[in-house]
Amino acid sequence: MVLNKNRLLMLVAAFALLILSACADNSTKSESAHSDKTGHGEEMDHGDEMDHSMMNHSSSGEVPATLKTAENPKFPVGSKAILTDGHMSGMTGAEATIVGAYDTTAYIISFEPTTGGKTIENHKWVIHEELIDPGEAPLSPGTEVKTDATHMTGMENATVRIDDAVQTTVYMVDFALTTTGEEMKNHKWVTDSELATK
């Protein structure tokens, strides 16, 4: 009888340990998945939407003194447009108000943040006027140059690699994220190809 009680106690203890172990494992997986998805509080997506978890989505609206205002932009200042390309979660499909339109060379870049962390790949966009002593536009893919842009944490004074260059009109826009409704003011930059007529 004593043997049966001991065996029963051992079975109950083993069963309890099994349940606790499964719960702990499940919790760890959940936290890991949450961490991978949220990063620094924003969704980290390297597909159509780039990793802009460290991005300053709003800005003061200041632009480089040498940046030329577009004379006949496809989307005039004050007009409304739909954002068709998402640099961040909640951007695609949002209604934007155009607050600035400028003709320039826009670059897709990759760089290592000056604050540390992993390399930011294929960031859209930094414009020619935000590069430090860049020479004549456009710069060729593979060119390395410093930037004084402050679109993201760790971007200012970083050495960036040019991945692609596009001669285009860039827009500064106001919009609300479709995911949270949070208002973004003076967001830099979107291009003609990333906007659609409302």
C-alpha cells in the first residue's frame, strides 16, 4: 500500500512538473515572438515596410537651405493624396496632406547607426541635400558618404552607402497612422511613385 502511495505521489509530481515546464516554455516562446515583432516599440518589418522602429516619424519641418521647391509638382502643397508605399506599419493606405514639395535626387541607403545596433538596409529616403559634401548628384550605387539627416536615431553623422538614386520630387507630408490614428507631422520623405490621387 505504501509503495502504491509513493508511486502515486511520484506520478503526480512528474505530471505537475510537466505542466509547469510546458507553461514556462510557452511563455518564453510568446515573449520571444513579441520581442521579434515589436523591437523598440514598433513593428519591425523588412518586407514592403522597412524597419523604421527608430524613425522620427514627425519632424520640425525644417529643410536644407539649398533644397529647391518644386515648380509644378504632381501633388501641390495643400492637396490630399493616398500613401501607396509603407515605410512603416500603418502608413500604406493613409490619407496624406502635402506640406512641402521639392525637386532633388533621393537615395535609398544602408548604414550602421552611430548609436549601435544592426545595420539599417534599404532605407527610403535621404535626399542629396542631406549628405555632407556629396559632390555632384546623382551619386553612384556603392558610394559611401556621411549624412546630417536626423530621420532615425543614429542616422546623423553616420556613413551611409548609396543603394540607389532617383531624380524625383520628394514630399513632406502630414498623415495619421491607419493602425493607431497617431498623427505624423512633416514626415520626410515620400516620392511621386509612393502617392496616388485621392
